[in-house]
Amino acid sequence: MSLSHRAGYVVGVLITLLALVCQARVHSHGRFVRTEGTRFVVHGSDFVFNGFNSYWMMHVAAEPSERHKVSNTLREAAGAGLSVCRTWAFSDGGDRALQISPGVYDERVFQALDFVISEASRNGIRLIMSFVNNFKDYGGRPQYVEWARNAGVNVNGEDDFYTNPTMKEYYKNHVKKVTARLNTITKIAYKDDPTIMAWELMNEPRCQADSSGRMVNGWVQEMVSFVKSLDNKHLLEIGMEGFYGDSTPEKKVNNPGYQVGTDFITNNLIKEIDFTTIHAYPDIWLSGQNDSAQMAFMQRWMETHSIDSNRILKKPLVLAEFGKSNKDSGNSLGARDQYLITVYESMNKFERTGEGIGGSLVWQLMGEGMDSYGDGYGIILSQHASTRGVISAQSHKMTTFGRILLGRKH
């Protein structure tokens, strides 16, 4: 073989190997995430993860010239060892709406969501996708209420969302539309795509009309049965922050001084809910207290819910939102890094006791040139090297925990 032919052959082999590696990455999670007791598993092996929130991905991808921000963020996240992303599968009314009006969808925006899923798969990242917002951002419950009123439905307030037949039908139709969607890029229906780790009923459900949690509980029970009737391959969670309710009055002391109409124990005891979630923002919830008091609350919040998820609910727990804003005076990048380190160390301590948290999702990763999406919590991995180091180190530890758990099985 001549030198030129040999060089050509080597290049060809390298290209083929690269293609195989890329293909392996794309299909590396061709298996769905399941639960076994209090653990996540993939094909029988324990799955513990370090992850992130990027709620904005579909909204940004709806403008093709901005899609590189999605691709770059996912690529940088994968480079830091992050393996799960939580994002919105809704945008109700308003700018770049997915659902323009009840049952009416913008195909351009749906194709943006197709792109997000396909890019996540390409980077070996799984998705947790939420169906609706509790708040007015990107529509949410307030938009459903407005739609119902415009249709002549008698609505007393936003909490009627949980009981009104018309709004429940709007919600079910959206769930059906999303789960049945055939991805125009991957040619895989969402309900059949293992890139999606789980569905989330709602981002941070709350209810002022019934502080006990019973109204939300009735809605959750109805909707989990409906979602599972459409898609029994994916995991399902509520989207709760973790507030305790009337079923366990002795545990209310762990709340940050108030209730929000949910009940962590009762709501998550529903059989079809596969794992529990908590969110944690002591810098907002306890804004009048110092850093030490806020950190003490954070550690107690994680520990209490970890114990309850393991011993009472017997389901995996995910710390699905946490972070530290740099908007407050004195909160430097170094302060945020130290906060993340302390949270991660607490998680790892619980993991070593056997009553761990299955994964965490920091709020939030962003791409460069996204100032309009900034909320004070944004992390740009390409610009925040020290934070990237903290996150990467935790990803490595979670991978190590996964190997230890695998070793224990054998």
C-alpha cells in the first residue's frame, strides 16, 4: 500500500471510529430510566446524577439564529459531566408560544422543542420536561384561567385550575399533544424516546384556596392516571418544592414559616408518582436571615426530605432546583461557589449513609449573550471557570458513587 493510500486508509478509519463514537453517544441512553425502591436505575445499574435547569431552551430555539446557544450550553454541560437537564415543554400564549390558544400549536415552536431533545440526545443528556407552570411566566395557570374565561366559563380564581372541568381538559389535551409528538429530527415519538428521563406535571404547584394540600392532591391523582395511560415508559413526578402539609403537622416546623397548599408526604404517596422532588431557595424564603441560618435551613431541608423519601415514601428524591443569586449585595461568585460546595458535600454525606439524594439540578445554566434571561442565578460555564470546576468535581463524585453502588450489587 502506498504512503498516500495508507494515509487515506488511516484517515478513513479515524472518521469511521469517530462516527461510531458519536453514534454510541447518541444512543448511549437507548434505555429508559427506571426506579427500584429508592434508587434510579438504567438497565439494572444504579443511576445517580449531577444535572441542571435550563428552562429557556425551547423558547430560544424557536429562533433558528439562536439555536447555537442551546447547542453550546448542552455541549458545555456534558463536558462538565452533567447528565440531566430540566426544561419546559410549555409556552402558553405570548411571545414564541408553543400553545397559541387551547389546542392550537405553533409548529415552528414545536420543531424548536424537537431540536432541544435531539441536541440533548446528541450530547448524552437526559431531560426532565414540565407540562405547565404554576406562575404567569410562559403562560402557566393564569393563561389557562384567561382562556377559560374568554370561552365563557365561570372562573372564580386561579385555583379553579385544579377543579374546573374545562381547564382540566385543556391541560389533558396539552399532555396528549406533547407525549404523542413525533420528533421531526429524530423521527421518534416523545413517548418512546429514552432521551426523556421523566415528565413533570407542573413547575411548583401551589394553591391558596386550600392550604391543606387536598385540592392539589385530587388534581395530581387524576392527572398522573391520565399521563400514565398515555405513556407508561417514562418516569413521572409532580414538580413540588417540598412543603409539608396537614397530614404531618409535626413536620411543618421544617417549612420556611408558611405553607403553599401542597403536602409533600400525601402528594408523593400517590402510587403513579415515581420519585419525589424538592426545591430550595433559602436566600429568598429566609431573606431576612444571615448566610449561616440560610445554610442551616438548607441542610435540614435536604436531610428531612431525604429521610422521608427513603423511609416513608420509599422513592428516590431529586433536589430539582437550588442555587444562590448574585443579585444581592455581597454575594460574589466565590460565595456562590462555596454555597454549591456545601450543598454538594451535604448530598454526598447522605449518599454515604445509604439514604441519599438520587440527583441534583442546579438553577440555572445559560449560554453567552442571554442577559435577558438572567435572574441572578445564571451560570455560564464558559465564563465561570471556578463554578465549572465545582460542578465538574461533583459530577465526578456522583459517577464514583454509581460505581460503588454497582460494586455493592455484585
